[in-house]
Amino acid sequence: MRVTIRAPRPDDVVPYAEAVRRSAAHIGRWNPVEPDAMPDLLSRQGAGLRTFMIVDVETGGLVGKCNVANIVMARFCNGVLGYDSYLPFVGTGRMTEGMRLVVERCLTSPELGGLGLHRLEINVQPDNERSIALARRLGFRHEGFTPRMLFLQDAWRDHERFALTAEEWPTPVR
């Protein structure tokens, strides 16, 4: 593996801000560009939100970030993935490697160090072909279209909805 995943840390504040600024044009078409958001993100970590930093093993550089948001346990055991990739790693396959690790961690039982989720969702704006391709590479199936789902860049944006359950994941998940 060329990447590893880990929880965000206070010492990520500066490298995260630099990665987001460097990647603003890449991120900004689809998501808010918020280079100073790491302190707030750190304070919101908990049962309903878990963030994973995707890190290049060789350089230690930030490849990307994945939020697992709207985590609901009990009979649902569901979370929603949202992610950004950062230059210079865009297009190198590292984000896909990292997201495989995130999905595995999400679907693994807490006893084995995972989140114990059964189902994951990814919602992507219809024109975001790279993110849709990533969802498909990970094995997520298309579930439908949600009009005016999220308020982004001063407008309500439509999204394509993808999902995956533990039974569909290609590796044995406990």
C-alpha cells in the first residue's frame, strides 16, 4: 500500500490548510474550500462523525480526507462518506487505495478496531465524473437521484446516490 489512514490530529492544521489551498481549484467546483476548517473538524469528532486522513506512506503528504458523517447505529448502522483529494496526489490511484482502507475500517466490527457499520452511502453531484468513478471502483451501486440535496456554492445541488453493504464488500468483514 502506498497510503495509510488515520484520525486527524492537531498537528494536521497547517498541512491540511496548505493542501486545501494548493487544491482549491480542484476541490472548489464540488465542495467548499475551507483551509481553516481543521480545528472545527477536530472538535466535532464523535459518535456521529469520524474523519480519516489519507496519508502518502513515502512522503507523509496528505493525499485526501474522508468524513464518515451522519453515523447512525442501532438497527440502521449507516454512515455517509464525503471526501476530497489533494494535489499533487490527484490521479495517482492513492485516493482509491485510501478509500478502500476507509471502507474496510467502517465495515469492520468495533472489537476489531472498526466502526461496525453495515451500510455506507456516497452522494455525488451528477457532473463530478471522477467522484462517481471512485464510488464505482469501490463497488458502490447506484441507488438513485436526489434533487436539491445539499446547499453548496450558494445553490441547492442535485446528487446521485450510491451505497454499499457489508455483504457486498469484496473482503470478508466482521
